[in-house]
Amino acid sequence: MIFMKKVVTIQDISCFGKCSLTVALPIISAMGIETAVIPTAVLSTHTGGFEGYTFHDLSEDITDISAHWKSLGLKFDAIYTGYLGSASQVQIVSDFFDSFGNDNNFIVVDPVLGDHGRLYAGFNDEFVVQMRQLCRKADYIMPNMTEASFLLGIPYHDADNEDYVKDVLKKLSELGCRVPVLTGVRFGDNEGAVAYDSATGEYYFSFGKHVDRQLHGTGDIFASVFTGAVTLGKSVQQALDMSVKYIADCIEVTMPCADDVWYGSCFELCLDKLIGYTKE
Ligand code: PXL
């Protein structure tokens, strides 16, 4: 009898524009993990570049789905949240953590708030406060530097030197989560991510060559691969390496495509590499 690992991921469906659930579902499934989903909202596209997108909130469905799953006795090895649609929705997700979080699973919060020093469209200070609260309940959070700045209430500064990055990670852990992971860290020609395990005081670094190509949705790819890797029992270092390597693969395979940043990466074309990494 084989018991598959099970992740539940809670984030929006952007119907076009590769991010959130349309990235998390194929990636975590490709890693050989059953992937249950709770869609938080349906948008015609993501909000990071397209004009005139539609937005349909599904907050009430989250509570109903949660109640039904509770009655079925469903259990998950990991709970992973991404983009959430409103401050009140963050509270509903927090209640979901209370219902389904336990000593045998872990919680990943990707605190999707913004990029390049600015909040995404539709987010405000109240939303940041709620997201900060949600991070307290997480085992792992994975902000980029913009998100880390908003979570910590500090001015935006590039994550470009080791002392600064270590200090930010330590402060992020003081929000209450055990392992913060800072993405989009750039030291000279190298780009990658740094994690801090506040239980052991250990830092973990993973870098590849910086490539000058911005692509929307890479944060979601990173969080999905990281969540899948830890679910499979990989160490923090292995999970970081796998995520950083796969992002590099995605950027490389997308380079010849002429589409604008907000069309995202051609991650589908290198899923075979990701599957290979899970077997290493
Ligand atoms: O990639 C993060 C993300 C997810 N979902 C929606 C977004 C964004 C970032 O812009 O707009 C709807």
C-alpha cells in the first residue's frame, strides 16, 4: 500500500497568466504529491500587468469547503497559502490553519504582497497587518525583499549584502515563524535565496548566476517547489537548491520567448528536470 503525500494549497485562480494555482497545481503534482486546492478568488488574469481584470471573491466557499473536509476527516502533510484576495479572507485562512494544522504537518505562507518596493494592486496597510499575523502561524514564509520590508515596516532596500539579509531574516523569524526564506537575493552576479532556521540559528544559502530577465510568477514557482520538496522529506538546503535550480531552468527555457514579463515563464517545458531533482 502506498500512501501519497498530500498538500493543500490555498490561493487564487488567475485564469490566464501563469501564477498561483495554475502554477502550484501542476508543479506540486509533478513532484508526485497529491495536491488539493482551495481557490480563494477567480480572476480573469493576475493583477501584475494586465489591464481591466475581473475579480470574483470566494471567501464564503473557503469556510464551506473547510467544514465539509472536516466532516470527512481529511488530513494534509502540508498547508501552503499564496495570494489571498482581502484582509477578511486572511482571517478565514487563519481559521483553516487552526482546523487543519497539527503536529504532523507544516504550514507555508508565501506572503504575496508586492514587488519592486510596491504593493500589488488592491492591497493596503490593513492587508499587510493581517498577512503579518498569518505569518506568525507559519513554519515557513518566503517573502521577496519588498514583502519582507512591508512585513517588518522598514524602508525598501535591495537584498544585496549578507549582513543585511541575515538581519532581515532574523527579524522575520521574530514575527513568529520558525524558518523565513528570503527570495530574490542578489550578491553581485549571483541570485538566489537565503533561509534562516531560528530553532538552530543556522543560515542556508543557494545561488545561481543572475540572468537579466524578469518573469511574473517566479515567486509562486519557488514557493511551490519548496513546499513540495519539504513535503517529500528534503532538508531546507535541498529544498532551497531545488527551487533555485528550477527557477533558473524556467528562466533559461523562457529566454527565447518574446512575450512580456507578465505572461510568466514557460515552466511547463522543463517539468521533466524538476521531476529529476525530486529523485536525486
Ligand atoms: O504571482 C503572485 C500573484 C498571484 N495571484 C494574483 C496576482 C499575483 C501577483 O501579481 O495578481 C492574482
